[in-house]
Amino acid sequence: MSLRRIADLLAALPLILCVSCAGKETIRDDVFENPVILKYENTSVYFHEGLYYYITNDAGRLNLFVNADPTQLERTEPCTACQAKEQYGLLHIWHPQIVNIRGKWYVYLSADDGNTDNHQIYVLENPEKDPRKGTFTMRGRIKTDPDDNWAIHAHVFEYDGELYMIWSGWESRRVYAETQGIYIAKLENPWTQCTPRVRISVPEHEWERQWVNPNGYKTAYPVYVNEAPFFFGNDRTDRLYIYYSASAMWTPYYAIGELSAAKGSDLLNAASWKKKSKPVFSMSDPEWKDGKFAAPAATPGVYAPGHPYIIPSPDGTEYFLIYMARDIVGDPYRPYSRTVRMQKIGFSAEGTPELGSPEPVGKALKKPSGVKTASQKLNITNDESE
């Protein structure tokens, strides 16, 4: 029997033996529960050639997790992609994102020199086919505008043969209030911007401008937020979409908004992008009534869902929203209060994505189509010599 066959059998053995105390109910391995990631506050799951890639920051060290099942990423043994703090002196690293662009791997991250007002976007590159091999080295900082204004949460995508980057940033250095907008520009290559930035969204609606927590917590000055943009557009969608997070993340009002543009339109023209006046994915709380929370809530809710990312199932027939959320209204900085969740999204008959509403923690959800469960691995035909 081959080593691979033995490994498959051993992996499935606990699931064959696992039964309830009554001995009647076999544990299912074709479902998952939220949250799917507890330790890391990052949603940048990337699908490429049958595998899901997930990169996180751990005190300046970038850890890379790879798995064929996106619900099991945190259970994977990570490898170190880069010692970003030690090698390059990067501090306050936020939301690294990994992507394969034209055969090479890139990590986009936000970092500063110790002053968070100086956050900028940096790019690391690894030319290996497998990013777990080789080394991620610094390509440099992307100069997003002549004045080096604050820039975070870069997301790079290719459309109609051109590379684009979207991110969250300031129009100018803050004086009193802080306002984060969504910007777009074209890239000459994965590390060089070649057009001026264009602002396509600012926090204009009331639901985008919340910065005071119900428990009274707030920053020293107003903070109005549009951040964490993600591009989603393909043959399945009727238009091109950018999903983003709005309002302050320390409040339960943090939510996901939507911009959309017609296919074939000029993406660098701000007028091409139309914003929905209401969030498309926001908190779910049965105790939210008349603008107030019950204290305490009788039924746990899902608060502050944001940082959207959308991934396909392994077979490409389904799409799943990856997002962060918390299950408490107050105490936003309690360790592990903000966790990563995922759930299937739908589409209208015309092809408009429908994100739905946050699923409660602990609910059994069907795993993405095409994920091989341990029980399925037991039933594979034995094509190898035994």
C-alpha cells in the first residue's frame, strides 16, 4: 500500500471512530462552524490552482498557511514567508495579502516606521511556483501619491489585461477628524504605480460615519472610515464590484458596503462607480430595537462584520464570503474577540452577488463544493500499487 494511501486512511480514522456518547450519531466532516480562524485578524484567503493560501502577521513575522480546505487553514502547520520586522524594519504591519500575479507570488502589506500616521504600502516578491519555497524579498514601497499620504489595505487585481490596485487612504494629513477613502490606480508592474490615484468612495452616509461604541468608547477625534476594499468581477457577475468596510471597526456598526461599475467602463473614472446607499452586509442582533441594544442580549448576535474577501469553492461552482466579526457589542480589543468567519453567497438571476446576513456562531454550514472530506478520501479508487 502506498504512503499516500496510508496517510489518507490515518487522516480519516478519527472520523470513522467518532460517535456521540450515545453511540448513535456519527460526526459529519462535510460541514463546518464559524469562526474558522480564531487567532489571526486577517481575511486574505487566496485560491490558486486547487489550494487556498492564507498569510498572517505574527509580531513582525509573516506566516503562510496552505490547505485544500479553506475551513481548515488555521489547523495547518504554517511556514515563515518573511521576517518583515527583523529584515526590513517594518512596524505595525496590517492586513498582509498574498496573490499570484503572472506566475510570481506577491505579498502586499501596510506598515510604518513606528508612527501609525506614516502607514504606507509595501510589496514582497517570491518567484517560486510554490510560495512555501524560496524567499519573499522586498520589492519596495508603492508611492501612491506625491505627498506620501497614509495608505493601507492594498488589494491588487487584473482586469482586461491591466493591473489595478485599490486601497484605503487619506486625501491629506489629518488635522482634527480622520477620513479614510477608497482609491484606485493602475500599476505598471506589481510594485510600481503608473497613474495618479483616483478617489472613488468617501464616508458620506450615516452608516459609514459611526465612530462611538455603545459603551462610550471612542477615539480622541472623529474617525470616518472606508477601508479594506476587495474587487470581485468575473463571468458570473453582471457588473464589477468593490466591497469595502465602513465605520470604525471598534463599533458594532462596522459593515460592508458596495461599489459597482459596468463591465467595460473606465475604472479610473470615479463616475463609473456607483455606491449603494445602504450596507450590503451588517450586524445581526435580535435584540437591536429602536437604535438600542438589550443589555445583555438574550441571543448572541454577530457584530462589526467587515474586511470582505470572496473565494471560489474548489470546483468553482460556489463562492464564499470571508469576513471578520465579533460576538460582543463592547470591549472591542479583548483578545480573540474578533474572529474570521465564512459563508456561502448567492446571486440573483441577473448575476448580482447577494451576500445575505451573518450566520450565527456554531451553526453547521455546508463545506464548499469540491472539498474532499476524510470519508470521501476513503472511497477513492486505488489507482496506486498496493
